[in-house]
Amino acid sequence: MQTEQFPADYEISADPHRLNVAVIHKFLAEDSYWSRGIPRSTVERAIENSLCFGVYHGAAQIGFARVVTDRSTFALLADVFILEAHRGKGLSKELMRRVTEHEDLQGLRRFLLLTSDAHGLYSQFGFKEIGSPSRFMEVLRPNVYQSA
């Protein structure tokens, strides 16, 4: 696959110490369609127990991806975003390239994700719609982050 030129003033890192939880939480809680209202403590716990990637413009974090994985057989990609002001520069493609090429995510039997609107991006990295959805089951609590 031909990759676009990655802008020189951006960087992608899997260093967990660089992550800006405030930026990640704000986007997930206020701007995402999948986890609106998520508590900061939940975001912190999810980050601590996942392989995370930050996208940076200088010192500012402007993007994120989180992978829940056992690092040997299974992974679930979640919480992928690039802040709106930085979209259209090929950052999401480079982020996905770095995620899928990460050494801890090689040789997996299954790599899953859920998306409502980014099928075109993910299909470039080998993700396909599931052919046998009846094999998958879930417990879904769509309002779990809503205040009682």
C-alpha cells in the first residue's frame, strides 16, 4: 500500500507517559458518538489496561488509538480519533499503519473493531465486514455512562 507523506511536524508514539488523559477524555466524553458521557476514571482505567497510541503536533496531543489485546491471539481496536482541526492530513492512515505494524500486534488470530462511519479507512488495513455475525454475541449497555 502506498502511504501519503506524513507531515514532518507530527509524531505518533506508543509511549504511555506522553498521553494527555484530559484531551482523550474530553474528546471521548463530548465529541465521540460511541462513549459520550464516559467518566474520566473509566478512560484512565481503559488506558492503563490497553496498548495506546498518541498522535502529537509539537507537545499537543491531537489524536489517539487504543488496542485491547492479549498481545498474542486477539485485539480490539477502540477509541480512534484525530481532532477536527488536524484532519485531512493523512494522520489517521499513518496512525492505523503504526497500529497494525506494532510488534505486539503481529501474528494475531483475530483483530476486531466497531465503526459506524470509517469503513473506508479500516478496509485499507485489511479489516473486512464480518461474514458470520451469528458467531458473535455481546452484552450491550448503550446508556452505561448516563447519570442515574
